[in-house]
Amino acid sequence: MRSNVTFLSSGLKIWAHLYTPETSNGRTIIVGHPGSSVKEQSPALYARKLADNGFRVLTFDAAYQGESEGLPRFLENPAQRVEDFKSAASYLSNRPDVDPERLGILGICASGGYVVSAAAGDRRIKAVATIAAVDVGLQIRAGADGKQDPSVLDGLLETAARERTKAYSGGEMGGFPIFPATEEEARAGSQHLFEGWEYYCTSRNCHERSAKTLTWDSIDRLATFDAFRFIKMISPRPLLMITAEKAVTAWMTHDAFAKAGQPKTLYSVPDATHVDLYDRERAVAYGVEQTTNFFLNSI
């Protein structure tokens, strides 16, 4: 059963879905969406499958995105994204049907970085799992593959600075496109770029509320964010990180895992890509199996 719920995060109303299993195993999991995504996309798929396995699951739209409050629309603010997860934990910890001592968290893609940052300082979160985790700050600085020319970031920061100045004097804060405009442009880029475009911009999993642009003042906020800096503070709480063999972002998960304390577990889905972990049946089944076993044995 899925119900609509809301909670406050820094004074903003966050719209969420709460999945209640037919037979509960007593555990509750918060599931976060990738950057630009919404709760109806990959989080819903994982939430339904985890609920089938007995978990109560909360998914939500980040502030400034989806159905949730916040202006300007499509701002990606790492500090607020981290706060959203802590606020979700506060909301659940005050529900009479939730055992706050059995609360876990799962982040997909960008949320894989945000949940690590949130859990590092929030001891209410008893276990942490990530799927295709990305440090969005590192991605802005170095690119998804870590090979981005430094001049790219310089150009982005210069534009963000001009847009901030313009907005302060009464102009409208502009935004930049996240995805190519056409299939032809998407195919001309990397395989990772094409898969992202296909997932978000075609019938594969397009959603009317997912972000296709981000505001320019997202750039300097992202550029100074370090998602995995305090990953060691999660220990001695358990950590599970799942990536994919062919994920261009796998290096971020491997680097973060090396810095984490014990207990920790790393899995790589064979012959799968980053975006496969969003919705491809075999990759998702693997992720659900591993996260189910992990949370059952951890909280």
C-alpha cells in the first residue's frame, strides 16, 4: 500500500510516498532519488520491491524539485539535499508505526553521496546502502569519468557568477540543460550520456516533474561539496555500496569504499552500467537482493 505524506525540511514542505508492506519485518528504509529525478522513478521501483520483502519505505522529492516546495525551481543544493534526509529521519522517528532503532537509508546515484553525508553525522540512521553512488561535487569538478578538462569547471563557475549578479539586480536566474536536446546529440556523446538521456527523456522512464535543467546557482554549491569526506564516521554502523561493472562512475564508489571504516561490503553487478541500476530487471533484482539481505542483517 502506498500513501501520500508530507514533512518539513528547513521550513519547506516535502512531498513523499510511504510504502507499507502487507507483512512488516519491523524495519523502515528511506530511499533517495538520483539528481534531477523524482520519487516516481527509480526510487518507486526499489521501494515497491523492498516493500514486497517486508520493509516500510519512504521516498520523497528533494526540496526545489518534483512536488516539493522551494524556489527557485530546479535548484540543486547539496546542503538542503542532505537536510532533506535528516528531516525524513525526524519525520519517521516520530511516527508511532516506525521503530526508530531500525531505520536504514538507501541512496541511488547522487543520493548515494547525499545519504553518506547525512548518515555520517546523524546516528539515528542505523545502516547505509548506496546504489551507483555519485559525489555530485566531484562530478562537477572532474566529470563522471574523472577526466574532465579543468577549463570546463572554470567556464561553469564564470557563468554561475554572472547569473548570480544578474539575479541580485532583479533579473531571472537562468538554468542550464542537463541532457542533450535530441537523440542524435545524445548518441554523439558518451554511452553514459546517451543512457541518461534515454532514461529521462524517452518513454523508458520520462516523468513530467523530473528536472531537465538546473539553475546556474546550483553550480557553485555543487562544486564545493564533498559527499564522501566523512564516510569513515559511519563506522561502526554497517555500510553497503553497490556499483556496476561497466558504470563510468564506478571509480567514485571504489574510492569512497576504500576510505570507509568497517563493517563495509562492496558489490559490483556484472555486465551492467550505471543507468542499468535504475530500472533494468537483472541489475535491479541484484540490487534489491543485496540491499534486502543487508538491511535484514543490519537493523
